[in-house]
Amino acid sequence: MSDRTRASIPANSTSAPTAQSSAPLSGRQPVLELRNVTKRFGPLTVLDGIDLSVAQGEVVVLVGPSGCGKSTLLRCTVGLEQIDGGEVLLDGEVVSGRERTQQDRSRMGMVFQSYDLFPNMSVIDNVTLAPTIVRGQSQKDAREKAKALLARVGLADRADARPSTLSGGQQQRVAICRALAMEPEVLLLDEVTAALDPEMVHEVLQVVLELADDGLTMLIVTHEMSFAQAIADRVVMLDAGHIVEEGGPEFFTNPKTERAKAFLRTFEFHRSGRDS
Amino acid sequence: MSTISRRTFVKLFGSSVMTMASLGMAGCGGSSEDAAATDIASDAEGFRTLDQIKESGTVIIGVFSDKAPFGYVDDAGEYQGYDVEFANRLVTDLGTQVEWVATDPANRVPFLESNKVDIILANFTVTDERAEKVDFSLPYMKVQLGVVSPDSALVKSVDDLAGKTLIVVKGTTAETFFEQEYPDVELQKYDQYADAYNALLDGRGDAFSTDNTEVLAWAKENPGFTVGIDALGNEDTIAAAVAKGNDTLLGFIDDEIKALADENFFHNAYDKTLAPVYGTDVDPDTLVVEGGAI
Amino acid sequence: MGAEFLLQGATIKRLLVGLGVTLRISLVSVALSIPFGVLMGVLFTRKNRMLQVVLRAYLNFIRVMPQLVLLYVVFFGSATTLGLNFSGEVASIIVFTLWGAAELGDLVRAALESIPRSQYDSSYVLGLTQRQTFLRVILPQALSRLLPPSVNLVTRIVKTTSLCMLIGVVEVVRVGQQIIDYYRFDYPQGALWTYATLALLYFCICWPLSMLSKWLEGRNTR
């Protein structure tokens, strides 16, 4: 997978132009902004003054070795973890700490590694729950929208199934629909394929790629390097709680820092005695 | 809990645990079965006097419901037995209805102390320990020790026991009696009544001694065995009991017992309820007390 | 056969009346245990130290106390010390409710704690309130995990009500003993037949319950 899928599909009106610069899209108000975000677990500083912004329609991929703080950064962003310093802004308003309201929470969507569908509800009820009880949409409207979303990820026929009867890849697609049903301003994906069997990884990533093509603003943590390369407008590498490198997709072919080079080498394999 | 003082709670709880302890001993037989029962009787004067019972129209009497022939329930669901005969007569003379409460050996004292029943008529042996917690009426029955043995080598007197082995159940009056009065008699001790009877049946022992009411009923069911001694040792009396201090009710029961002697009431009750179990060989006067006179 | 006495007089009817008492005590106790148990289980999962200590103490107290002791405390003890005159049945219901609520509370706690943290996280990021999360997501899942062990608890309660006879309640086992005693001389095998009948009666109540429990368990793991 060397060609970027997105390049072959014309971006729609809300989609950002493919950014080549390492900075956030200039002249645009960032949708999501992290300012000097710090997080400690006891004596351990997991995030040490992170500054990061994601512009409207931009897809930012977070990479880095295990334990570098990528997942924690997502959890701090949506408020699943309280931050110890700095602030998180959504459309320019502070939403971290006490400022975060119930409505603020629903303005960001998040999909987890282990999908975490509600096992006591059918697929469609998983998708319509939040729109009806948080947003107050009617059952009818919510179901119609849910059906459209499920159709989009190829699961229209499984609307009434129980999550436990679905494959991992199908469950993860439902989880994406569940997040999208709230029409989030930004969608956070936390290693959404890490728990999947290899043959199911592609069907899920294909859905994410299509979302990017539709111009959805996303902050993605992944270990799928070819996927990251295909989808990223911008790549941010995190190590030991710091951002060590930030750049466009050329990060993968031409990393600037030694740390990034070393990290990318861990995805390569060579047999000794052969030319690479 | 706030309305209950800590002391009250400790007492409430402690007393009940004591009651429990007595339950554990119930299986041992003899008169110690509820020796450890509660010491809380004096707390509440909640018993119902004779007049209050009459006014209410119902007397509550605790009887055995599964210990024939003293108190049991027949196939029609009616309470019957020697104790119940007397109870029914009391009810008639009180001019009230009756509410039966099914009691067990271990909870007879607690039932009175908690004023859950007005009268206990449940083969209740009079002991000093119990008399501290409840008030006993005049007796209407008496129990002594009996000795049962095979007809082939019948033991008719204590002298006959020389050179023989006597079976007793641990913790019973029989054990204490023979140890103190006849230390020369060789005893074979068992924990359970069933084991003791089996020992007699298969000849491990030559005779078995316990309450005469027990051995008389057993001998009737087991041909080849006879109660050669039917009254031995101290007489234990059996009486009705009421809550401590319930003098009006106690006076009524005592007067009844005295008056009923004229019609030979307890002999009639014996014929009706006990005779079928003990047979005609037993002299009713070894068991029956008439008019409260020993 | 030696069992014909079971058909004599009012024997069958008396056994059924006794069974009715057994069921009445059991069902009322269970019905009362449910709201108290659920409340206790929910309070258990609150991270309040004081509350934890109190609830834990209550649960352990009920667990170490033989039910018979509790029956004596409530029936005799409360009458002598507090002047509360409960009938045998009411005292039994109080004790089995105290016991049922404690055990059910612990089951509710375990069921709630067995719901993975990620279910709370998923609800949180969708914007559900704590209350919505509990009522719509956590509780329904906890209930389905809770049902099988709860049904088992009910069968334990049904079986343990035989202790109520020791505070004068004439329930089914007591009726059985009365029948055995009455037929002791005429039907030496009467005890065996009566106990067999009692076993059958308990079986008729407890077996469907344990089947229900199994079925619910199977449904959960599907």
C-alpha cells in the first residue's frame, strides 16, 4: 500500500486540503487544541507539557512506542483522565477539568481498542442510545440515522443482532457508528485494530479511510504504519511523554530525528546475509 | 439502633445466644436441657393475667406437637395427648378459645419468658433451675427411673444387677443416680438413645435404664423385653408452667388440678392417652398424680 | 407399601398447608430482600469508606450468625428486651429478609463490579450522565449476571425456612414430624415415606428454580 487512497478521491467541501507542512493548517481555527497538557500517574509523568492542535477536517496520527503516552493523551483529551496541568480546548473553549459539561463530552467521539459495545442492547440500540437520551432525538429519527450509518459500514442487515454474535471487525464498525451517531466535532480512535484478527483489520481501516475522505476531523493512535501513512495529514510522534517529531506523511519515508528513525526501524525486518 | 441502648442490645443478643446454647443441649435429655436458658425473665412484666386472658377470649398454650403420647397432632390435624387433655379442660373452664403453639424441649422456657404463650403444658419436668425462670403449678404427673431388660434374664431389682452391665445414656438422670447411689453397678455409656437401645437389643449390655416413661413405651414395642423396675430413684414431677409472677393464672391452674381430683381426671386422661402406649401391665399410679398430691 | 397413611385423614392437606407457610415466608422474604438488597449493593459500590465499613460489618454479622440464632434474637430476644411481640411468621420474615438482603446486596455488588470499566468509559464519551449510565448500561447488564445466583439464593432461603419450626411456626417439615410421630407405632416405615414426601415437595419447588437458574446462566454466556 504505497499510494494514498485519499489522493485518488476528490475531497469534499468540508475536507481540508492535503497539508504538506508540519504545522496545523494555517489561518484556521483549530477544532481541538491541547495546551501544555501534563499528566502524572504518581511519581511518573506520562505527558509532559503537550501542545497539539487539530484543524477542521484534519487527520492527525499519533505514533510512538508502547507506553509513550499516546492512549493517555486521548483519554485526557476526552476527559476520561483528569489532567494535572494545561488545558484542552474545543472550538476555542476550555473543556478540560471543571469546565467540561455533559454536552462537551458528547462533542468528541472516541472508539476504543476493545470496541466495548453495550452487550445488553442490539446493534441499532447501541447506536441510537446516546442520540435519544443525550440529544433528545426521537426514536424514529435516531433509528433512521443509525440505519444509514450501519449501511455505510456494510452492516445494515445486522441492525437487530446482539453484539456478541458479531465478529470483532463488525463490532468495531458498529462502535464507529455509535460514535458517529453523535455527530462529533472530532473523532478519537485508540488503536482500533489492535484487538482484531489480521483479516478483519482491513475492513475497519477502510471505513476509517472513508471517514477521512468525507472530511471528518480525527486524532488517531495506531500501530498500523501503512494505514497511518495512507491516512495522515500530519503525523505526531510521542516518546516518553514528549512530542519528538511532527510532520506530514513524509515522516514515514524521511524521518528527521534519530528517535523517529529508530522507532520506524522496529517495523522493518531484515534477514542477515541478504541485501535489504 | 439509636433508640436501643448499647446495653440493651448486648443483652438482647447475649440472651439469645444463651438460648441457643440450650438448644444445643436439648439432645442430651435429662433435666439440664435448658439449664443455660435466658436470665431475662424479670425484665418485662408483659404476661397476661387470668382476667386479661378471659377478656381476650383466647388462651395461648404451648404444647408438643410431635411427641406422642404427651402432645401430638392426629391425622385430622387436631392436637391430642396426655398434656393436651389437661389443656383442653383448662380451655373449657376458662371459657375461651385456644391457640396452640408447637413447642420443643429447648424453647419452652423462652416461650414463657418472652410472654409468647400463657401456659406451657409440654411434659415439663420441674427443676430448681427452671423454677427460677418460670412458675410451676402443682404436678399432674411424675417420672422416675425404669430399667428394661430381656425377659430371659429379667432385672427386677437393683440387686439383680450384680455382675451385670447396665446401659445408660450420658448426661441423663440415670447416669448420675447409679454413679452416686450404686457405684458398684458396671455402667456402659452411650451418647444417643438409639445407640443405647441397639446395645440392649444385640446384648452388649444386660439392661438399660432411663426415664420410666421412655422404657415403658419402648418395651411395649419390643416383644421379649420387659420393664422389670418401673419406679426407681427420685421422683421428678411434671407440671404446667406460667410466666414468673403470673399468680392469678397459676392460682387458676392449681385450683383446677385440685378440683379435678374429684372426677379422677388424670387417671381418665391416662387411660385415654398413655395406657395404649404403656399397656395394661403398668400401674397408672407410678405415673399419674391426682390433685397435685405426690 | 406402608405409605397408605399419607392418604389418610387430612395428612396431604396438612402437608400442603405447611408447604403454603413455607412458601409464604420464603416469597415475602425474597420480595422484601430485593429492594433492600439492590440498595445495599449499589451503596456497596460507592467509594465511601464509612459506608463500606458499615455494610461489610452488616454482611459479615449476618453471615457468621446461624439463622437459628437470628430467629431466636428476633422472636424471643426482641420480645423480652424491647417488648416487640412478633408472631413466629413475622419474625421469620424479618430474619430471612435481613439475610436475603445481605446476601443479595453482596451479589448485586459483585455483579456491578463485574461490569468492565470500559462500559463506563464508553458511556462517558457518548455524553451519558452517571444516572443514565447506571440505569441504561450498567444495571441491565448487572441484572442478567445477578439472576442465576439470586435464584440459587431463593432456593437456599426456601430450604432454610424449616428452621422456623423452632420458634413455633408449623411449616412443612414440622407437619412432617407431626405425621411421623403420629404414625410411629402403626407404620414403622412412616418416617421414610414422610421424609420422601417432604423431599418431593421441596424438589417440586427448588428444581424448577435451579433449572431457571441454569437456563439464565446459559443465556448469559451465549
